Amino acid sequence: MGKIIMIASGKGGTGKTTLSANLGAALAMQGKLVLLSDMDMGLRNLDVALGLESNIVYDILDVLDGSCTLDEALVKDNRYENLYFMAAPQTRSAAEADADKLKELWSEIKGRFDYCIADAPAGIEGGFGYAMLCADTAIIVTIPETAALRDADRVITVLEENGIEDIRLVLNRIRPDMIEKGIMMNIDSCLDILQIPVLGIVCEDEQLTVSALKGSLAVSEENSKAGTAFKNTARRLLGEEVPIMNMEEKKQGFFEKLKLIFSKRN
């Protein structure tokens, strides 16, 4: 059976959807059969991140209400041999979803895919609960800001209360220069607040914007530091021991410290 991985964040703007798209593609590049499912019903964005918005015919609610089959709702991402996408509805809300039918759908998906990545909406309402319904693993995406960390901590509590034990962290949009100047919260402080294992650390990278404008994903860009970080995150998810890389030579001292923090947390 495959695994359902829920990607969550307490606050919007943390890069959750970007992680979902790139992590799914990275796992597909590793030979895994992957389904990316957008669970942000009414405000979908994952199709845009993937550049597949013009390919959408059916969505997950169409599958649940019998308007189409799962196969009809799946959109193949032709850039990656093993990557498929299922959209969230754009004009219907999570309130229309039937939990029992969704459980059956998740079970069918787990029988067909190695990984299903469910991109949950920010916060703990609506599609968040449906993404959590049968999740095996949750990945919390946050940035080193007080509000984002507080909201992430709340999400972790809700996940634990609902029986999800495998919860891991991706710290996103890290700026080493700002940390050294004392402007941005340091990594160790973030980890002390959240107290969950680290899966990945991603630095701020303007190549993400360039990739989005080109309609591509960072994991396919050779010169993208974030793309490399996403690929390393996928490898850790698959059980490999991958150290935090030195993303800038002039910041080597900082990243050496980061490696030590990462190793301690794992």
C-alpha cells in the first residue's frame, strides 16, 4: 500500500504549495508513482504551480459524487513519467465532501500509488480535515517568523490530537545573511519551538520565481538551490541520510552549524 502525505501550514505564504509540487516531482524523479492532490477546495492553486490549469476537466468532488471516475479526474504531468495530479474544485466548498466516500477514495489511491501528496489549505478548517482523514504522514511547512511558528505549533497539536504521529518539519525561505545580522530568527530557535523532526531546510531562492514564470519546477532547474533542497528532502523522505548542503561558500560556517543542528534533531 502507498502512503498519503499531508502537507500543512498554519499560516498562508509559507511556500506549502510550492513544496507540494516540487516534492511530488522529486519523488517521481526517484521512480515513485506519485499523485498530487489539491485539497484547498474553492481556492485551488496547485494546478497553477504545476502549470496544468488548462488541463483540468474534473476535480475530487466530481469523483466523490460520481460525476466521473478517479481515472477521469487524473491529469498526467507529461514532464515527469510517474507524476499525476487531481484538482480541487474551484467553485465548490469542502462542506460538499462526503467523509465516508473520501475514505474509500483515499484507500483506492493508496492501492494504486506509492505516494499521494495532499496539499491542505492553510489553517485547520475545511479541506484540512479531509486531507488529515487518512494521512500516514504530515509535513509542516513554516518560515522563521513568530506568527508562522505559532500557527504551525497549533497545527501540530491538532494533528497529534487526531492520531497522526509521524509529523515532520520543512523550514522554508531561510535567509542566512538575515540570521547572522539578528534580523531573522535562527534555526535552532525555530526547532526548539516546534519540537518535531526536521525533514528539510530550504533557503530563499529567486530561481523559484524564475521557474514559475517559465512554467517549470525548481527540481528541474540545475542552478536552483531550492530545487536541490527539495530533491534532498524527497530523498530523506525515502529513508536516505542526506546532509544539509552548503548553499553559499561564503556562508559555509553558517551551514556547518546547520548540519550539526540537523543531525542532532534526527
